[in-house]
Amino acid sequence: MNLFDVYPLFDIEPVKAQGSYIWDKEGTKYLDLYGGHAVISIGHAHPYYVEKITSQLQKIGFYSNSVKIPMQEELAQKLGKLSGYEDYQLFLCNSGAEANENALKLASFHNGRKKIIAFGRSFHGRTSLAVAATDDKSIVAPVNDGAQIEFLPLNDEVALEKAINTDTCAVIVEGIQGVGGVNIPANSFLKKAKALCEKHGALLILDEVQSGYGRSGKFFAHQYAGIAPDLITTAKGMGNGFPVAGVLIAPHIKAKHGLLGTTFGGNHLACAAAVAVLDVIESEQLVNNALSVGHYLMEKANAMSGVKEVRGQGLMIGIEMEFPVAALRKDLLFKHKMFTGSASNKNTLRILPALNITKQEADLFLEAFAAVLKTQNAEVL
């Protein structure tokens, strides 16, 4: 049997990782500024994280949600405390797409409606309703295309006010658009969305799958706007590489047995990983580190010749150039041994390092980036 060939692959085989670094099978060392799509939040192979998972595996690795799993309660309490949502409820699942599916489903259960408002350049996942709410027709199969989704321009308050009504089930928006190119919803836009949802009985869903868990310099990116969404989804950085995701659910949304379900969600190992991540984020003050190092990176990158625009908050950074960045990324990877990310906006380079990246490691990137830009600009001339 062969693998189903859906991933374009770099000819690199990582075999070891520690902190912000990866080593391939040849022993070559790479600086990881992407974390596998913002997944690595507390650094590769953090010793506390490894110990927590190892210790748990030696006790019990898995059982289903038909039994008591006290670590789920521990995770909910710690997540509530660190995020500021102590009065919310937590549903645990396995991936960002699954979290968004459940959030959309909960919204529809709550108000009995079907119409969803999403936004241009959005990405919410590759399954069913999540992919239908994703602004990329190339990954929407015909079977996914029957949902009542209306796409609006991000940050267009007038368009949103015209579109939302008493038929609207939910408005779903990313705390910061990741795949779309690190586009930030304005604070005023999020406040308007919250007010309009309340007015029309719709639910506001904040997709914080990539932008959550301290990456923005706040626990969730939407907290810059001072709003409290009805539903918040999280995944990527939640488990530092272990598959775990969740939906934070406002107290006015009521649970009942059988409403949602999952086989693997909230299992013992997933909870051990997720608790370890929260413990490290708190003890090492990684939200503050993301804010300070991210500000430093953006300020320095923005001053470089050839950079059109730098967008971001904390360590979720998009650097837009005047040209497609594919060649630039390859130079950073193969000449300077640094992983970075792309976006649906082909001119945007994404920087999504671990939240404990140091200023010294940021400087290594900035030096390499400046060198690559010098070469690229020379080639253009």
C-alpha cells in the first residue's frame, strides 16, 4: 500500500527536536519558526511535558468518556483560570476542524437556525460544515457545498449589519486569520459582531484554533477587543503536538446527555499533554514572552528593505512582500536552515514559533531574513 499523495513534501526527515530546534536524519540542525502550523507552543520535547505524558502512559493511556476522567476537570479549571473564562464550560475533542464542527452544531441546537456568516480568506477546517465555512472552493467537495453559508469581507461592519438577521444561526470568525495571511479583525468589528449577534439571537463563534493559547500576546486574540464570545474553539497549541482540541461554551448554552460526543476526545494522554502545556505557559510566563519577542520581531522586520507590510500580534506574524515568497522560504529553509510558513496570500510569509523562543533566536531569523532579502532584491534589479 502507498500513501495517498496529498502533501507536497520538502526532502527533509526530522528525527529529533528540542526547544526551537529540529535535527534531520543527516544531523543538520534547523531553527523552527513555524511549529508545524502553530502547534508547538512550549517548545519541542519540553522536559515537563515529556514527563507528564510518560508518567500518565505508565498508568493508563486511554479510556472513553463513559467513565470518570478527573484530569478533564483539572484541565477545565486551569484553562478557565488562565484564559479568564472560569464560568464557561469545556467540551474536549481532537482537532480544530472537529472543534469548529461542534461549535457550529451547538449554535444550531441552541437557536434552531441554519444560516452561517463567515468571512473572506477564512479557514475553519477541512470537514463538513467547517470546510463549507472556509473561503477556499478548491477544498470544498460537492457534498460539503449545501450549507447556508454567506461570506462577507472581514472588517466590513456595514456588510455584516445588512447580512445578519433573525435567520442567522452564527457568525464565525478567526481571532486572527492564519491561512488567509495573518489578517486581524478590528476591535471595533468584533464588538459590532458581538452586539449584532445579541440583537438578532445569533451566536458569535471565535475560532482561536491557531491564534489562541497565548500566541497573540493575550490568551485569546479576541480579548484585545474586550468581548466574550458565545463559543470559542481551540486546538493547535493546546497539546504541543498531541492531538487535543476544545470548545469553550458560554454558561447560557445548556448541556444535555448525548448532545455532543467523541471517542478519543479528552482521553487520559490528551489531558496530560494539555495540562502540561497550561502549567508551562503559566510558570514560564510565555504569554508575556510571546508579546515581547513578537513585538521585537515585527518592529525589526518592518524596517527591512523590500517588506511591504508586517501584520500580527505576539508570535502570530505575517510578513507580506511585493512578490511571491515561495523562493524566499526555500532559501530560508535550505540555505539558512530555518522553517517558516506560507499562506493563501502567496506574498505572505508566516512566522509561528514556539512561545518560548528567545530574542537571540529571533535575531538569527532576522539576520537570515535580511540576507535572503538582499539576494532577492539583487536578483530583481
